[in-house]
Amino acid sequence: MHSDCGTKFVGASKLFETLDKFTQSTEHQKKCRGFLIAHNITWHFNPPSAIDLGGLWKAGVKSTKTLIHRTIGIHRLKYEELSTLLTSIEVTLNSWSLSALSPSPLDFNALTPSNFLTLMLSTANTLQFRSKWLTDQKNGTVDTLVIIRESTIPLCRKHGRITEVHIEQGGVVRVAIIRTATRFLKHPPVKLYPLPIC
């Protein structure tokens, strides 16, 4: 396991180190040790001053917390309800689009992490180069497959193809017309996430 040096993580690791003090049964201790050894589970800490490490898993935690808050607000859930919600959120996060499957303007399918989970592959995080803040973002182009961000539906992501763009002075796209599987939408480019082609 990897984490930063937050007090809760350090406390949890100390709890695991002193697990023998809390368990009375020798048989239980042997089972726990056997499980940890069999699954090769160890705890690794990031360097204390490296706050920028672990961005991917922190982003995953942030996305999960955001979806929980937007879905239930301040309501309390029973165990079964929370389990169902977390399963739905897991499905949502694993259906996040990585790239378009084809350049065809009639194809609205995208490659997702769940495709890799189905195939039991562990290379999903190397498919898309993370260029945020390194280069200017490109304007949308016709026939590009995009994810449409809608704040009203937190657990649903729509895909569509750009059919038309409205360009202002300076070559900046201000509005794009998107065709989904069911209808046409008009959105600004800041609410569209273009997907690369595999």
C-alpha cells in the first residue's frame, strides 16, 4: 500500500504493526500473517516533503467524495444503501472514457478502464499522456468524440461527436454542436472533453 504521511495513515500503519496485541488467538494471527504474505501486502510511505506524489490516487479519492456528496448530500445511509452507492460510483469511475475507439463520425463508443478490468490488464494508466498545463488546449474539431460534462447528472456521462463549431475572431471556438446517439446539443468547449483515437 502507498500513501502520504498523513496522521491517519501513520496511525493505521502503527495499528497494523501492533496487530498482535489486539488479537488474542494464535490461529487468527497466523491467518492474518499468511494473508499478508500470500498477497505480498506491505505499506510504503511517500517522502514527507513530496506533496505532489500520489496525484492519481488522490484524484480518485476526490472524485469518489465528490460523487458521494453530489448524490446523497448530508443524508445518512444504511450499510446496504452505502454499498450500493459505492458500487455505482465504482462503475462510474471505471467507465471514464480514455479515448475514442474509432474515427468514424457514427461511432459513439470509447475505451474505458472497465475494458481493461474485464481483460485483467494493468496498463490502462499508460494509454493517455497527461498534458494538462503543459500545452494550450486544442479547439474542438468536427467529428471528434467528446465527453459532455453535465452538472445535473453526477453518475452519468454522455458521449457525442462534434458536428459543427462556431469560431470567433482569433480562431477560438466558442460554441460546438454535438450529435449524441439520441439528439443534438449545443455546448461551449469548456464543457467538452475530446478523446484521442486509439
